[in-house]
Amino acid sequence: MIEVVLADGAVSSYIPVMLLLTMAVTFGAFNVIASRLIGPRRDGGTKGQTYESGMAPIGTARKRFNVRFYLIAMVFLVFDIEIIFLYPWATTFPNLDPGSTNAQVWLFRILFFMATTVVAYIYGLRKGVFRFD
Amino acid sequence: MTQALPSTMLAAVSMGEKFVAMWPEAFLFITTCVVMVLGLSKSLPVRRMCAPLAGVGLIGAGLIAAAMTPDTLCPLPSMAMYGKVLAAGIGLVLVCLLAGTVDRDFESDVERTGWFDVIRSKRAEFWAFFLFSLTGLMLTAGADDLILLFLALELTSLPTYVMVAISTRRDRSMEAGVKYFFLGALGAAMFLYGFAFIYGGTGHTGLQDIQREVRAQVDAGGINELTMLGLVLAVVGICFKIAAVPMHFYTPDVYQGSSASMAGYLAFVPKAAGFFAIMLVVSCAGWGFGESRAELPGMLRDVLWIIAVLTMTVGNVLALLQSSVKRILAYSSIAHSGYMLVGVIAGPGLDGRGGEFTRNGLAAVLFYLLSYGVMTVGAFAVLACLERRSRDGEIEEADHVADIRGLCKTHPVLGWIMVVSVVGLLGLPPLLGFFGKLPLFTSAISAGEIPLVVILAINSAIAAYYYLRLAYLCYIDPPETSPNLAPLRATPFGSRRVAGMLSAIGVVVLAVVGGKLADATVTAGRYIPPAGQTQQPERAADDDAPTPEHVVAPH
């Protein structure tokens, strides 16, 4: 496979990938070996305990969580994605000729996109995602 | 900033044109949003609007698609319109079929207690996901770029995982949904990996650019191995969607675990999306290789050939062993994928553009998708129409072969729908299935794939056993009354019966107007060879540079 790429002369574009791959493997291997070599080994009851933000753990870890946590996470994602898409749009939009058809199309498109997020918001509202009782 | 302007403007123009092609999807998407909000209403009449509104959205999207779908920038430019209209048409039947799948016990609780718990209601999600999935199917048909193709395929499948899981209240549905999800993620990862290799090998994501680049590679001595690996990986990954052999294991379990109506949905929508995708991906390499200059490139053809043979044979042989009607139909859907792959291998025929219906394998696949969709939805509709309350109080649909014994006497309409559907699936002459299978045979013969045709014929004969067994059970066997089970009743959802009757009528009527449909599929299956490619050595002089403008849509 590599030979084919070499023959095409396109190998140079794969050098960063190879470099990243090498670095990742080296980093992982180095950490495992180094901690095995120089890390202290002290096992005990406290170390094996469940981590609960520094507090003494209570109850079992196999507990059902309120589904609302997931709902909040999903609503967060919706608005997060919206922001991510707004950035490239906002940097490109000023380059367009004001008043041209293109600019109108671009504006309409982002408004449409934001309207879809509003639908997601209404859905979340109706499902009671924002009701913290 | 100023340097970036021209390319930005260019992108804006082409994106604008692309958006024109997406009006049907945009319309369907807006309908989806409305359906999603309406389904959460406190008032029952408003909630009941979901399904009819979904139907209206599909009619609208289908009409828009039929009126104004431009050709896409890919080797199969006219497939978009056919695919979108097909999605809307079968989607309408599926709306009827899926009525009442979710929220049935919930609605009776609401009626009794007068309290609407919005968290427990699933109607809004179900119908919104249904429409999202069909939007994805339409986008798949019109995809002209690998990225769009991937997103469209995922938009088709992701909602179906949830729909399967919520389609009944049994644990089995949840299990089916999880199985379907994990294997689906595996398939998606595979074809995305393939797409990445295709991009690595050609440097493009646009299908037309990829086709051009592959052509350049062929001129320079052969297809780049990276490209080839990408094409093969992509095809094998998409095999999950069409339930072809290395990725077929989920099919019977998922179909049996979901409700019969949902199984009918699964038998058509992901499969159609998969075939649109497979044809688009394969057409980038094109059918200009081999001795006849009308074959797929060697390795791709071999892989598809093996998949097709295994899919047909495994599907049909395992269907013989089943005692559950849903599982029989699931294995039959696997087998039908194998039949359709024969059309993909045969390609657009010797003239290289697919002008003749009997020689164009792509037109045959598109025709078969329609006929298969109609027939299989009919068969599943019959199962969805029959139910009993089991001992634990849950509703149980007809599934065991004993359940359909003597159906023509106990429920004549349903029995006859079943008989017509399975005889159609078998491919007996007066019905639609025959006209679907015939061009698959003829196109494969004209492409010189004689061994494949022989295997296809043998498989059709094997399939006759279990299809005729189903027809026999319905028509000739006496009704069976088991003392342990409550008798089956018809569901209160009349629209499911309508879906079944529409399918049965379609199996008969579409066969009569098959000529018009054949013309439509020939137009849709038009293939544009890469510029500069000579399909036949002796005709090289008069078609040395076929470009989209010079290719006239054949009628």
C-alpha cells in the first residue's frame, strides 16, 4: 500500500499523519513504561474506593439516574452545535455584497437553521426538561 | 480576507443551486417540526393530527420532487427524482401501515385517568423520526458528494433505531433496537472508513470529481489501490443497510423484535437508501472495465459477485427453516437484496448509458425497489392487522405460521392480500414481481453474467417453496383453533388494512402500467460515463467525449 502511494508521489501529504501516529504511540508507550518503572506502588482500601468528588462515597454505584440529566445534556448539545455553526457563518457573512441575492440567501439560511433550534427548544420545554422539581 | 472572497462567492453559488434540489426535503423537514410539536399537545384531536399531517407532508414533498428536481452532479444524474418520488409514494403507504404503532395503551390510560403525562407519550417522537428518516432517504437519492451521502444515510438510519425500540412495549423490541444500533454503528464506521480511503485515493469528495479522477488513474495505468480499498469498504459497509450477507445477521431478530408495521418499514426504507448509496458509490468507478468494457473494475466486481451469490442463497435457504412469518419475510428481504445486487453488477448495459430497459441493470434495480417495496409492505400489513391479547395483557401480533392458517376463510381480505403479496414476491407472471425480476435476468444475460443468472434462477426456485407455503397456509389449509391461545382479531386501526389493500392493488395495477414505470426507471437509471471513455472500441469515433448536454434522456 505504501509503495503505491510512493509511486504517486503523494507520500509527503501523509507525513503529518505518520508523525502524529508516531507521537501518539510513543506518548502512550512512554507513559505506561515510565509509570511502571518509577511510580510508587501502594495499594489499600482508600485507593480502591469509588471516587465521589472527594466526599466519602454513600450507597451503591449501580443506581438509576434521573433521565433528566441526559435530557439536559442533549439540550446543551443542541445549543452548542448552534454556536459552532454560527461562528463560521458570522466570519463569512460580512464578505458578501450587502443587499445581493447571495447575502439574502445566506441570511435566510441561518434564520432557518436557528428556527430549527427553536423547535428543539419548544420540544424540550413541552417534555419538561427545564422543570427542576 | 479579500483573497478569500472569490472562492467564498463560488461556494455560495453552488450551495444555492444545491439548495434548489433540496426543496422536497426542506418541505418535509418543516412538516416534521410541526408534527413533533403537535404530537406533544394536551388535546387528543391535535395529537391525532400527527399521522395525517405526515401524509400531507409526504404528498407535498413528492409533488415538489416530481415538479422540480434538477439533475445532480454525479454519474447517475437522474436518479434523484425517481428516488424522491418513490420515497414519498411508499412513505404514504407506510403512514397508513404505521398508524397506532405507539401510544395505544397510553392513550387508553389518558382516557381513563384524564391525565396526560407528556414524558410517557411517544407519538411526537415516532412520527417525527419517521419523517426524518424519509427525509434522509430522499437526500440519499439526491446525494452528489460523499459527505452528503454519509449524512443522508445516517439520517435515514439513526431514527430507525429508536423507532424499533419503541415500536412495541415488550423487552424484545428494546433488545432489537440495541442490536440494530450497534451493528448499524459498525456498518456506518465501515463505509465512512471507505469514504475516507476514497477521498485519500482521489483527493475529492464530489462524486463527479471522483469519477473524473478514477478515469485519470485508469488512463495512467490502473485504479489506485487506496481508491479501490475505499470502494470495497464502502460497498461492504453499505451492505448493512441492504441486509446483504456479511452484515445480515441482525435482520431476522430485529424484524421479529419490532412490531409488524415497523418491520414493513425496515424492509423498505433503509434498503432503498442502501441501494441508492451503493449505486452512487459504484458508479464513481463505473462500468467500463473488463473485456466487454461494460463491467465493474475487477476486485469490486468480484466482491459484489460473491456478496450477491451468498446473499441470495443464505437468505432463501434459511427462510425455508423458519416457523415465524416475520422471520420468513426477513430472510426473504435478504434474498431480494441479493437479486437486486445482480442488477448493480450488470450495470447500465453495453451502450454504456442505459438506454434500454431490458439491458439496463440499474433501471432494473430501481424498478425492483418499487415492486419489492409494494409487495413486502403488503405482506407485513397483513401481520400488523391481526392481533390477540396474550396472557400478560399485552397485545401480540400474528407471527407464527399457524396464525395465518386458513386466513382466506377467517379474514378473507387479509388472506387475499397475503396471497397476492407472497405470490408477487415469488415473481409469478401476471403480477408486479415478475416484471421486476425479468429485467434483472435480461440485463445480467446481456452483460454476460451467465453463472449469476443461473444462480438467480435456482434461488427463485428455492424461494418458491416458502412463498407457496405461505400462500398454501392462507388459502388451502383449514383455520386452526388452538385451545391455549386467544383467537386473532382484526386491529381497530382500519388504515393498516388500507395499507395492505393499497399494496395488493399496487401489485396488480402497477404490473399493468409497468411500461410507463419502465420508461421512468430507464430515465432514472441513466449513467454518464466519464468524459473520454470509449465504451466500445468500434464506436470510439462517434462518441469520444460524451458530456451531460449531449446525452439525451431515452424514452
